[in-house]
Amino acid sequence: MSDKIERIKTLIIGSGPAGYTAAIYASRADLKPVLYTGMEPGGQLTTTTEVDNFPGYPEGIDGPTMMVQLQQQAERFGTEVRIGMITATELSDKVGGIHKVTVDNDKVIEAETIIISTGATAKYLGLPSEQKLRGGGVSACAVCDGFFYKGQDVAIVGAGDTAAEEASYLANICRKVTMLVRKDHMRASKAMQHRVNSISNIEVKYNTEVDEVLGNQVVEGLRMVNNQTGEKEDIEITGLFIAIGHKPNTDIFKGQLDMDETGYLITEGKSTKTNLPGVFACGDAQDKEYRQAVTAAGTGCMAALDAERYLATIETPEEVA
């Protein structure tokens, strides 16, 4: 491990819309932020082909291009973007305390403030045919990508409130929605189940799982299997939506920061403040309700403002580089 310890004002962990927006605001506030990209530079949007619902892009934009532009904007104001993974954290519980992190099991950084924007990872089924067609008709966000399948037949996998809500959303714009539920019942609330059952163009198939996603470059169909009888059935669809949950990328903070039972970081009221002074959380690492690029960007702005205000209330122990 390197003996050299770097001291900075603001460390941003994660490089999605939340992280880069935080970086833009933090740089303009002269917090001299250093941003580490993590394992997936650019976050989930780098796996999205078209982004049509982010304000300011009337013709739409592809996800990777948008993230490159956000990075360039952050760097224009002075953000230092580094490739690297935070592998250990030692967070202070004192106001004005210094937080320590380790990068790639080697470099130690001390930071007066930390903005966590590590995001969340969508859960997939893990089928080779599913993974092959991610971005070609397989999606984990109906609200993000459902528009592209307007008037078409699609399928959705899941049994909870999110799956029911997304099935209802898709039913408003698609011709038919086939909903695959692994067990003989849904986990969704009774109200959500009633909503699904009341919509005529949603067909719920119980005890049913995905056997294979059909298609070479884009989704052309779905082979389903009844897990009780073993019977298989093919249907023609153009889009498959996986709604079996997300896992927030917050394991490294367990035991230090308050989080809910699924790992989402808990923030104070409408702010981005965590339970530790000088540590702020934004984006999908703390938002399990909306999970949109624009809302992530909004909380990134909030986190930078919260960090700026926090630093203004404490006496800087020493001048930082």
C-alpha cells in the first residue's frame, strides 16, 4: 500500500448523472472535487442506447454520449476525474472530522466531505440470450424505454409493486403486455394487483418463467416455460422488461452509514445528509422510488450544495491542495 496520503476537500464516489452533476456544482463552488468513476464509468446510462426523457435533448441522445458530455462539463469547471474503485472507507462521526478512503486497495485519500453517488445495479435473470439482447429490446426500466415499444407487444417479468406499476404503465402505450410471475401469486400489494387485473391488455401468466429470449440482434419473441408442468410456449414480442429489483451499490458503507433493509442509504428529510457529518448520498444509491437520470442529477446538485454549506460551517483544519 502506498504511504502517500492525499488530502482533498470533496471526494465524489461514482460517475453517473448524480456524480457528474454533483461535480459540476462542487467545482463551481471551488470545492476542488475529485471524482472516482468506479467499476462502471458513466453508470447505468452507458448501457442505454437512447435517452429521450432527459431535458435539453429535443432529438434524444444515446446514453454513453450523454455521460461523456456530462464528464466534459464537470472537467471544464475543474473536476478531476479519475478511473478507480473505492475499496475501503473509514468515515468520521465528528463534525469537521476527516474521512479516509482507500482506492484500489492502494492509495489513501483523506476528504473533508464525501458525496456518494455509487448508484444501483438492476437485477437480471442471468440468461445468455437475455444478456445478449440488453439494449436490443431487453430493458430493466419500463419508464425509461417503454416509449420505444408504443403499439407493440411486450412482456414483463416480476411480481412486486414495481413490476405491477410498470406493467400498468406499459399497458397504456403498448398493444399487449404479458406479465410473467414465477409463483402462483403476486407479491404486489392488493391495490396494485387489482389495478393489473382490471386492465384488459395485460395477461398475467403464473408459475411461468423465461426459458429463452428469441432474436439475434433485437428481441423477436420469448420462450416461456411453466415451472409446474414443464410446458413451453413461444410468443412474439419486441420488448422484454425485467422488473425483479435493483441492488444499491452500497456494501462498502455497511456498518458505517444508515441504510434500509435492502441497502439504500437513508438521508435526512429532503436533504442528502447521511447519519455522518460531511457525508452525503445522492442518486440511485439512496433513491428507490424514481430511479431516473433527471432525478439523480437533481439530487447530485443537492449533495454538492449540502457539502458546500457544511464546509462553510466548519473551520478548515488546514489548507488543502
